[in-house]
Amino acid sequence: MPYLEIAGFGSAALIQTFDLRYDLLSTIVERWCPETHTFHFLYGECTVTLEDVALQLGLPIDGSPVTGVTSFTDPTTLYYQLLGDSPNNDESNFTSLKFTWLKAKFGQLSANATEAELMCATRAYIMHILGGILMPDANNNKVHMMYLPLLADFSNVHSYSWGAAVLTVLYWELCRTTNPSVVDMGECLTLLQSWAVYRMPFLASVTHQPYVYPLVNRWSIYPGIERSDTVPIYRLMIKQHAGEGFIWMSYRIPVITAVIPSSAYVHSEMWCTNAPIINFNVVE
């Protein structure tokens, strides 16, 4: 945990996965407007912001953009230096690492692991968080290697705005899925679903779930949001209840503020920033 904390991923490492309700997500996504990067409802517009990323996922939102140019020209050299080993051609290519290799290599760490081995395992774990939870593709079985060089120096990892990077590709994916020919969707759908239910609690079948931090973990506790309805039902629920049932300031409720650490508010002045956000070649 010390290396995770130093890198700024201590809270993100606590995120637990939960069942996604794809009919619910489809109902939300169909309201996305690429021109404004907001969801359009009868009563107004709203969107996922850096505030949601910071409080739902516990990620740093201030800092340098997640981008850069690496000095490594050979992926094998990069893997050996930062992960202590290199996968074979079946488990990697010039652009990505498969989770099967990361799990096989770092799933069980020796009790006598050296400091160098601990650092390699931490980088592997962060890579799995990035590709498996925060920025997964539609297949959710690999992570892009472009992030690995940014994890070389743990004392510098937290200086990047990982929260903005997550939001960048989520926006990009939401815009992509407005194309009728697109049949799948990746990126941080756990954030999108949690955001929707925090803002529109009537979409969940239960209301007694305890609040925990990161806030997205509320839905990992049984029974989550419970049953899943169909797209027509979710559309009707939003039409009938969103006018009065939409919570615009959903994190100001005392029972929620009680579980949010003060460190999450350090850069709260940036929550409503109107500026480009970046994740390598993606700018939104």
C-alpha cells in the first residue's frame, strides 16, 4: 500500500467491481449530446465532471496531463526495467499487455520479495487498475502499455491528472457510441452507472445501501442496485421522476460528506473547470 499511496492510487486501489446494468447504461447513453458533452433531459442538461471522478473514484484531478514521449524504443527493455520480466508474444504486443500475464506473474508475491520486486508488482497492479477498472476497453482483457513509462518514478506518478485522463476517454467513448453502428462500449462504466444512480436514486431498486469511500463502492455491497429493468422501463422512470427526483448536488448530503476524507477536497476548486482534458492522443 505505501507505493500505491505515494503514486496517488491508494483510494483507487479500494474500488470494487459490481454488476453493470446495461439497459440502464443504454438509457443514459442515448441522452448524450456530443456537441455539448452533456446528457439532455426534459428538465435540463448535466454531465459527469471532475468532482464525480474525484469523489466516486478517489483519483487525483490536478496535475500534468497524462501524456508524454518515452525514451524506450524496445518494449522488451521497458518491460524488464519496470516489471522485471517480459511477456511472450502471445501475452503482449507493441501496444498492450494482457491481464492473464500480469496475473500469472504478479498474482502471488513472495513474502521475501525484494524492494525492486515490490515496485514491479505495484506497477503491474496499477496497470491492472487502469486497464481493468478505470479505462477498460470493450473486451476488458488488456491494458495499453503507453501508461507504463509514466509509472517509472512513484514519487512522480501522482503529479499526473489521472482523474482527468479517465474522464477524457469516457467522454470520447460516449461520443463514439452515439453512432448507431456501435454495438459495444468500454471505459469506466462503473463510474457512469454510479453517477447515474447517485443523481437519480429512483433508478435503483434499493435505497438502504451504506455510503463508503470511494463512493462508487456503495454499489459493490449486496444487493447493489438490485434488479435490472428494461430500456423502455428506465426511459419511463426518467420521464416521470427525473424532474423532481434529480439530485443536482448529490454529494452535499451529510451522510455522504461524513465518509469523504478531507484530502478529496484539496483541489475542489478545479471540479467545475472549463478546459481541455487530455489522455495521450485524446483531447476533449
